[in-house]
Amino acid sequence: MFREDVAMTIKTRKYLIAFGLLMVCALYAAAAIRVELARQGEPVASITCKGDQCVPHSGWLSSMR
């Protein structure tokens, strides 16, 4: 009886780890999609200048490899 409990605990632990990894991947994908959608809402020629440095914001996630 003790060995069955240990086996069930190991199986449950594996399922919980797999579920946790799946949730982390889903959260990462959702965040990436939200960033991409937010970037699409900006004008293409958007530039931020702070002092002497100007930074263009025309890059997309697909072009940033």
C-alpha cells in the first residue's frame, strides 16, 4: 500500500510540473501578443528624444531577431 501512495505522488508531481510549465508558456505567449498589439497601435514613425539621444520605435517583434 505504501508503494502505491509513493507512485501516485510521483505521478501527481509530474502532472503538476507539466501543468506549471504550460501555464508559464501561456503567460509568456499572452504577454508577447499584448506587446505586439500595443506596438501596432503606435505610429510607424514614432521617435522618442531624451536630451541628445533620439530612439526610433518602428521595430516589430518579428524583425527583432
